[in-house]
Amino acid sequence: MGIDASTVKVTLDGADRELVCTIESVLVMNRAYGGMQKMFDQIQAMDIEAMVLVLQAGLGEIGAKSTEELIGKVFKTGLINVRPALAQFVLLAASGGVLSPDDEEPADDGEPGKT
């Protein structure tokens, strides 16, 4: 049995935000990169445009103004610092908003600066 975890917290430029998993957010991410696996791969590669798209999908803030603002916040926060929450959100979305207990924290992939 999975855990109902339809949201993921992310900190951007010192402010906590909540990404909400909805069918709309899944469709936005899926369409942008041709599938959720490809979306996940772009997040792991720290593609800033993919990161912003995931944020927009999860925050429900699609639009040019949102894109410009979020790019600055992701950059200022650090792509490497934002990546774990976004990866977790993409996995959550791919699993229909429910994660197994083992999926609660994304795996540490040997990120620089982490022990």
C-alpha cells in the first residue's frame, strides 16, 4: 500500500512552496518532454528549463511571467539544491500521486557537495 503524498515541498530563494500533483500537472510535464521518464531524466541532468516547467506544473503557474521569475529563483537557489524535490515530484506524478514508503526520499546520486 502506498502513501498518499500528493504534494512535495520545495524551497525557492528561501521561501517554501508546495507542488501539487494533479492530472493537469502530469499532462503538462508529459507533453513537454514526451513522457515522464524523459522529464525525470531532464531533471536529473539539471536542465533549468525542465526544472522551471516542473515548478510551473506543480504550482499551477504556467506563463511567461512565471517562467522568468522561476528561472531567477532556481538559479539563485541552485539547481543542485532544487533537483531532489523536483525529481521526487516527477516520480510522485508518474505514480498517480501515491509513493511507496521506499520512494519518499530521492536517492543520493553522488551529487557534488553531499556526503
